[in-house]
Amino acid sequence: MADLATVQQLVSEFESNFRGQGLEPFIYVKPYMLGCGDCWPEITTTRKGIYAIFSNDTLLYIGKVTGRTRVICHRLNDHFIVPSDFSYGGAKGIWSKEPTHFVAWGVPDASFFEASALEEFLIDRLKGELPDNSRK
């Protein structure tokens, strides 16, 4: 199964090989532990982008948000029960393993559509290693 280092390497490959020169870089959100009690990282509350959900070292899911009025934390709230004190209320739905943390990459506001391309790139490169991306 894919791990964080693999995903980071693929994001770097995408940035190097498929993005134009002079574009604002993606902003990496380091691992956020579910249930840590901290507010969502700032980038997740202000940017569109992609996120990767893990169970310890195992990558479970890659998702994106590009909607007009939504940002990364809105999609994360679709996956997890997060009370107002940011304790962890559990996962919504059934996961192959219990999610433990996520990382994210915020995309520039002017090129929000890059989130779709990055998500497709990662899913293509990691096909067969994303147990929960094919859930219905």
C-alpha cells in the first residue's frame, strides 16, 4: 500500500512535470491527527485542493475540492464527525481501516482547477493502492 512519502513524491512529480513555470506552488498541510483537538489547519479552511486520508502508514483515500464555495475542510467534514471542540467523533461511513490522520495540498485560488488534475494524476498513479477510493 502507498504511504505518505510516495504521495509526496508524486505531488512533486506533478508540480515539476505538468505545471507551468512561475505558478504559485501548492501549499502542503502536514499530517493532522484526527482527534488532536486542534482546529483545522488554516489552509484547509481557506483553499481548495486535494487531501489524502491515512490509517497510520496506509493511504486509504485521495479526494479533492474545487466547488465554488467549498474548501478542503468542508470535504473532510463530509468524511468525519468533528464536534465543535475538534475532538474526533469517528468516521462517517465504513472505512477499510480506521482513519488516523490526513494531509492536504492547497492549490492557488487562481488555478483552483488544478486540484482536479492533481487528484486524477494521483489516483491513476496509485490505482490498486487506494482501498477506499472505489467505495460506493
